Amino acid sequence: MKRRGKLENSDVFYQEVYSVSMDDLVDIWIESFHPFGVVLVLFDVGNYFKELQDCGVLCSEVNSYNNKVLTISLPGVDEALQTMDTIKKAGLYPIMYLYDNTKRILDNIEP
């Protein structure tokens, strides 16, 4: 009788596989770390780092590591909309989500 290890035997080895969307991850992050107030979320910040600084987004290169997501707490929705407009007027088109008290109220994704 030939012996096989458990990891090689598909009859006794199972994997739990889950699919999680980026939207779900961002929603959970906002709920966990920004439960109150207005938050602007920018994706792929490393691609626009210098230009975003020129638009008034005060972030250091350390905070744009891995070229992924940056969250910016702002005093209100008007200031967030103004920041989004400034970024668009500069010719930049990162994906942006706007949250108010953990609810996404706006994004710039075309349907």
C-alpha cells in the first residue's frame, strides 16, 4: 500500500477560498477607522503622487507606498467636492470615492 501525505490527497485536503472586492475592503476600512466625518478615498496614488501634492493633497511619499489607496479626512462635503474638482481640473483621473459618516455618497466611476 502506497502512503500519501495529507496535503497531496485531495480527498482529505480542503481550501477555504473567498472573494473580496476592493469596494468591500474600502467600506470596512472606512467603517473601522473613519466612522464619523467626511473622507475622500483616492486609488493608485503612486501614479499621481507629485500632481496630487500640487493640487493641495498633503501626503508624504511614505503614505503612498505600494501605489494603492489613500484616505483623506476633510472638514466637510463641500471641501471634499472642491478637492475632487481641483484634481479633475489638473487633468488627473484617479478613482475617487467620497464618504460621509461611513456611507459612500459619491464616486467618479462612469456607469
